[in-house]
Amino acid sequence: MEDLPIMAVGEIAKRLDVSAGRVHQIVRTDPTFPAAWVQLGVGKVWRTEDVEGWIRAREAKAKGRSK
């Protein structure tokens, strides 16, 4: 799949290897998750670079805890 500059819940779920429901839960409960870039009729859309940055920060934090 071509790298797109935006992601919706489905793409985020695939990237995180979780369900769409889990993504919705993360969006609602994790204050560190980036704000949606735009709300469309079909749902929220995030900038890929924002989501990838959030993933990198989580991975770095988890790596620091495992030491």
C-alpha cells in the first residue's frame, strides 16, 4: 500500500495491529494521542506523521521502562 499523508481509524488499527474499536478507545482515553487533523462525514482523519510520532514516543517510553 502506498504511504499516504493521512490515516483514518482503519489505517491506524492496521498499523497498530488492533481493532478499530481499540483505536476509538485510545482516541477517547489517551491524552497523548494526537488530535484529529480534520473531521469528515465518514469520521476523523489524522496526519500520518502525527500518528507515527505518537507510536515512536510510546515505543521509546516502553523501551525505557524495560531497562
